[in-house]
Amino acid sequence: MAYSDKVIDHYTNPRNVGTLDKSKNNVGTGLVGAPECGDVMRLQIEVDENQVITDAKFKTFGCGSAIASSSLATEWLKGKTVDQALAIDNMAIVEELALPPVKIHCSVLAEDAIKTAINDYRVKNGLPELEMPKSHH
Amino acid sequence: MLSLPIYLDNNATTPLDPRVLETMMPYLTNVYGNASSRNHAFGWQAEEAVDYAREQIAALINCSPKEIIFTSGATESDNLAIKGVFEMYASKGNHIITLTTEHKAVLDTCKHVEKAGGNVTYLKVDEKGLIDLNELEAAITDKTILISVMYANNEIGVIQPIREISAIAKKHGILFFTDATQAVGKIPVDVEADGIDLMAFSGHKMYGPKGVGALYVRRKNPRVKVTAQIDGGGHERGMRSGTLNVPGIVGLGKAAEIAKQDMEADTKRIAAMRDRLERELTTIEESYVNGSTEHRLPHVSNISFKYVEGEGLMMGVKDLAVSSGSACTSASLEPSYVLKALGLSDDLAHSSLRFGLSRFTTDEEIDFAIGHVKQAVSKLRELSPLWEMFKEGIDLNSIEWAEH
């Protein structure tokens, strides 16, 4: 199976690798996936007082497409408001990275990670938890 | 000069030895007769070449040339052996014993037999990948007609105790078949000393061409028969019809001759390189060799690098052609059933790479591979949340992972 140039680019030069201080109130952390399934993503966002995501970091255990999906997600998150971030759909990631059907679950996982991180941020700041769509992968 | 990428996937297939190609060439060009044509020189020449190849192969595995049935490869040989025995010995019983770690060509053939009214016992292996001989003997019933245990495993290279298994089979009057695809041409295989009744092997795993293989079928003590699975002109003593693949057979014969002649020297050199590769790669923190290192083929090493995922790792070692037990390499999303049969957790099975060396592998290539893998593992661990947690002393089993 050949990878798209964009997947290779994100895999070779992953953007925003790292760790934010999860104890801070304005940091939301999403840890999704499972080691047994062969992919785990941790995605973190830092949000300012205007609900704008000022920083995003990730670490991913997984295949090239999983790494690329989470790397791309952090790029897209930065500068977006939390509400805009919630609208990111996994199919946009599929399209941008030209993921083949067997790799769609990587994009679903990235969307889950975004939503989980936002929920973590919301709960920390006394906002009600949003209902997570059931993922199918 | 190092030529990239480096091929270290020799359990999948081996390159054709130039000496084999040279021997085959006349049979791909001028000598095109049908080995069954009895009435002219074209046919005689082809038949002579096939007979000679039969002798070369017989010499490698210590059998009579008459006991070699040519096929299209090991998958066909596995099918012919298992289905052929099941049908031929139906009046004696319908029970077959095999291993969970067999190649799919054996497992799927056994599934077919089950649908046809057969009973199959799939024995588990221990954490080293080895059969439990007591369990084998305990599984035998008065309906057992065949024990099918591979000589050496394709993913981890573990060699089964073939002589002990055949002794048990003999004691109970049961036929013993072995899929020896990974072993023939690599380690000494002797059907007499090993007590083998039927044995499958293939050309392209031993520097021969693809599309040709053989089934050894014992003719004496006992005389073994299999029901043909391909009907036609009655070739190969009626057990496998179809015009003989003369160039392929000539190639398999030459590959067998070279294997016999070079095995000792090849093995010494290849094993030294494999051991060095393994020694170096296991200096990487949290790396584990899968399967027995004591009973193992000389050219294989299967290593799990914990906290990195196999497919991601393969992408990182893009200048190496290796394979992984990771789910992502298959459509099924299930990690290697062989590694799981050793009791490996799914995450370790996902993190494995298989290195398969050949007689053409060089020290320079191994040096490169060592550096390349070390670098890739280290890079991916920097990206791995699991590695970070491990380093922080977090027990990954204590985390409630989302099912997906």
C-alpha cells in the first residue's frame, strides 16, 4: 500500500509533537484508542480566555496514517475557537490526507481525540460535557 | 556499495540465485518440449531434465526420486497432502491433528476438511512457539489419520521437534505430514532420519523460482497414497495431473543442489549476521525476541519493540524491506495469530518486526539495518504517548482504554 505524499510529509516531519501541562485548567487532554488495537492518540489543546485554541500538541502510537491524522489535527486546531474545532469532521482529514478506506479509522480516532480534549477542557471549566458521537471503527 | 532498499524479507520469498537462472535458461528458450511427449527428442530432453531435478531434490532431503511429486508450490502441496490423505484414508478415520501456528495454507485446508466431515484438533504451542508432545499424544484417537506439524515457522523461525513428533505418529500408526517450506534448503532435512511420511516445500523460499514446489510422498514403510486434487493426464504417478513446469522444476532441482552444497557455509555466515543484528537490536530498551532462540532457523529474527507500532515502524525503516505482525499490515485489523499463540499481548504483537536474511545479505547491509532500526524506534518513541507514560512509571494496564 502506498502512502500519499501528505501522509509521508506529516510522518516525516510531524507538527506539534509534545506535551502540555494537563494539570492546567485551560488545557484539555484527549487520550483515545487502545494499545491492543494498535493505535493510541493523545491530543491536547490550550485555550485562551476568548475560547481560542492557542496551542495544540499530540503524541501518537500507531501507523503512519494515525500519526499523520493527529499531526494534521493539531495544525487545524491552532487558531480555531473551541466551537470551530468541534466542527472538524473526520472525512475532512480523510480527504486532506487521501487516506484509503482501511485507514479511515485513523481519522475517526483523530476526531474522537479532538472532541475528548474539548470535553476535558469543558468539564475542567465547569461547562457541561458534550455528548460524544459513537464512533464506528 | 549499499543498494537501497535492503531486502530482509526472505521468509516471504528469496531472490532467484543467478546460478539457478542460468540452469533454467535453456528450458525457457530452446528446450521447450513437453516432458510427457514420449515420441521425440524434444520430449526426451525435457523428461531427462525433470528426472535429473528429481535426483537433485531427492539428494537434498534423502529420499528416492520417485517419491517427489511436483506441484505449483507449497500451498498446493499442503492442500494435496491434507485433502489427499483425508480422502484416501477415509475408511480408517477422519481426525487430523495440527497446530494453531501453522501457515494459512494448512489451517485453511484443515477448515475445508472440517466442512467435508473431518475432525481437526488445533494444538496450542508454548510461549516459545513449541508443541507440547504430551498434548499431541493425548489428542490422538482411534480415528486419527494424520498429524500435520510444520517443520519451522514462517514468522518466528521456531523449529518443531520433528523426530519426536514422527516417533509418536509411528507408534500409533498415524501418518505424519510436515510443511517444511521454511526449512528445506536452509537446515538439514532428512525424511528418513526425521521419520516424515509427507512433506511440502517450495522453490521460491530456497533461491529457486516461484510457481514450483513439491510434495514428498513416502513409498516404503509405509507406502503412502494421496487422492489427486487435480484430475487430468495422470502425471506424477496419478497424484498430480498437469503438464510439468520443466523450467521451474529444473530451477528447483538446481536450487536444491546448491542448497546441499552451500548449506553449511551459508548457515554459518547467515547465523553470525543474524545473531549480530539481534544482539544489537536487543540493546534497545524494551525490546523482546519472539519465540525460541534455541530451536530456530539460522536466518530469522522476530523482535517486538514495545511502545511503537509495527506499521509505523516499517514506514520509519523505509530503506528496509521487512514485515510486521502488526494488524495494520493486514486487512483484518487483527495482529499476528502466531505471535498471539505465543501468549504475546496484542500491543506487543503490534510492535513486532520480522527480519529474514539470505545468502545474499551482507555485513554492510546488517550494519545499515541496525542503525536504521535504532533511529526509527527512537524517533517513534518520541512520538509515542505510551512510551512517555512508561517513562513516567504509569502502568498501562491501569488505564481504562476505550474499546474501539
